[in-house]
Amino acid sequence: MTCKICFNDFDIKSFTNLFNQKTCICNKCQKTLYPHFYKFKINNCNGVAIYDYDDTIKSLIYQFKGCSDIELKDIFLSPYSYLLKLLYFDYYLVYIPSLSEDDTSRGFNHVKEMFSILNLKHIDLLTKEGNYKQSDQDYKNRENICHYLKLKNNVKLKNKKILLVDDILTTGNTLYYSIELIKRLKPKKIKVLTIAKVKPLNNDYKHKYEQKNGFLQTFLNKIQEKFNIRAIKNDK
Ligand SMILES: [Zn+2]
């Protein structure tokens, strides 16, 4: 298999890939994209952010999203798709929307493509109207997002578990108001999963999110520990 980041060949059947046969990046690249699995809370819902929005992730997201390189769509989640599918098997994905004109010029919806590898059911629920572009707004005006986000369908979400997904968690505003809207439809549960997160710039910010190492990180550490112990034993 050829790694989609460094273009080197790697063995997908190796022991380290035992749980992620769907991976499309080599172990070396996987390590450079070190996943943190940050746990946070936003609008009373639990969320997980897989990566820090560091320079590596930033340039890869830019290459995928800004340069419309659809080939990169699976690099962010494929190493953990098995794990994430297990965790969220009974959830419906809801994508945080982008402006439809951006999707049209890009040729695809980047969030939808990034999460497609999980193969979970999804509900088309939210839409962004008007010419609100988050990146053009300063931090204060970003709160205006609540006037642009709309529920697309008045579907009933009773007994349904919702997994709100997005690429980058910045101020948390869009997520906060999306949750606010979805709560009106009374789903059974709402959780959040984002690819990366930016550290909150302003600690006084009213929707700042808490973070701590999540159980996923603990779980991964445990696997790593086990693997190391086994490797030492094999040496003897
Ligand atoms: Zn690689």
C-alpha cells in the first residue's frame, strides 16, 4: 500500500495495523500526526478532538480543503476508523455545514468527505445561509453565526443519537449554536467529534471549552504499553 502523505510503500498487514486495516498512511506519518484525542465539553455535550491544529495538520487540511485535493480525504481518520466505528456505531452523523458556494467551488463538502470512511448513517440537518464567512469575522462578531445557521428539516430525532462532526474546532461558536438548534428536536443524545482543535485564544471567551485527556488516549496508551511489553518479551 502506498502512503497518501509520503508516497512510500508500507505493509498494511503488519501487527501495528492489526486494528486499522483501512489505514492509508504509514506508521511514520501516523506518528507525525500524533493524535491527542482531547476530551472537551461544549453546551453540555461531550466532545472529542483527535488532533491539535498544529502546523502539520494545518497544512494537510489546507491541501485537502483549500487546494481541493480529494485524495487526502481519508488520511485524518483512517488509522482510527475501526475504533471510532465501534465507539459511535449507533450514532447518526450530522455535518457542520459550510457555505454551499464554497462546496461548489471546491467540488465537494470537506466535512462529509473526511468522515465518510466511518460509514455511519447521517442526517442532513443543518444549513448555513447568507454570506457569513467565519474566517472573515473577528472573535466578537463570530457570535453572529446564530443568525446564519438554520435547521434544514424539521425531522424528529426522538430516540436518535447524534454525532456532530466538523474539521476544526476554533471558537466553538458554530458547534455551540448547532447543538442549540439540534436540542430543539429532542434527540436522545448529542456528542461531538472534530478532526482538530485550536487552543482557545481568549480564556474569558464565554463558550470556551474544557479539555483533558480522554479515555481514548488512555486506551491508546494502554495498547502501546502492551505492545512494548510484548516486544521486550519477544527479545528474550
Ligand atoms: Zn507515510
